[in-house]
Amino acid sequence: MAVAKASTLAYAEDFITPHPVIEQARHRGEELGATPVSTAAGATLRLLAAAVGARHVVEVGTGAGSSGLWLLQGMPRDGILTSIDHEPEHQRAAREAFTAAGIPPQRTRVISGSAEAVLSRLTDGAYDLVFVDADKESYPSYVEQGIRLLRTGGVLVLDNMLWHDQVADPASRDATTTLLRELGKKLRDDERLQPALLPVGDGLFVAVRR
């Protein structure tokens, strides 16, 4: 049963073929130590952006641009992606990826600096989707900011919420695993959200803002 389940998950992970530019960005991210989202996670981001017609998206953690490219594929042609990262080299790689994909420069705002500081300056309820894939210790803060930024019906997405299969293992009690496990439980019961935890990539927590 376990072998069959693993084969099914692997099949689902590779079901969508990413654009070559996304593949290039993914490899660049690995080289820079900015772990990219999996193909299935990226395809899910694209699906969610398309489902809500996301014209205004915030991404915390630019990486080398692969997740941004997935989001932009799902957004309308006039959609704008605001991507925040504190690593200039990551942002340079992302800008190169966006250019290689033919994304008009006015469709992306790549902002360098502290995510908490940048998020605090963004407008309440003005965004359709917020995606968080950055330093795990700051997830609780990013989540609160993200909920504030979302319109009713907007979508919050958090990556790595199964954290290398450790969150589901009660014996795993390291600081990061414990933080993500407790955050997931807290958000599951948050009356502001309609949540789900998807076994996609390293775990995507997805919630709609009520």
C-alpha cells in the first residue's frame, strides 16, 4: 500500500510539465540555495491564481522566480505580482527569469528588504492572493499581515507546511517543525479562514479569507 501511495504521489507531482523558463529558474534557485516550489505546488499556485482571477498578488520569498512565474501564468494579463525578498542575488535571478518569460516589467514589483516592513506598508484588503515561502520563524507574523492584506474571498497560501514529512510525526519536536505544526492547527481553527492542507510538494496550506 505504501509503495502504491508513493507512486501515486510521484505521478501527481510530475503530472504537469513546467515551462522551460520555470525549469531554468528552478535550477537557478537550487544553485542559490533558494529551494523552489515543486512542480505540483507551482501548478497549484497557478490554478489558485486563475480560480480567483488574481490581479493583485503578494509573494513573500522571491527565490529565483519560479513560484512567481507559476503565479503570473495563472493571473490575468493585467495582473501585478509584488514579490518581496531580502537577498539581492535572488531578486536579480528572478528579474532575469521574468524577462526570459516575456513578462512586461510593469507586471512585477520586486521589492528588496524586510518582508515585515514591506508588508506593513501595503494596503488592507487590496490583494487577491498572498503566498508565503520564506523564513519559517517569521511565518506567524507573515500570516497575520497576509490575512490583513486579503480581500474577502482572497486566498492565503503557505509553503512547507508538512516540513519534510516531519509535521505529521508527533515524535518530531524540533523548533521549526513545532512552529509549523502549531501554526497549522491555529489557522485550521481561525474563524477568519476556510482552510485546507494539501499534500502537494512539501505541503501547501491554503485558505480562503471569509
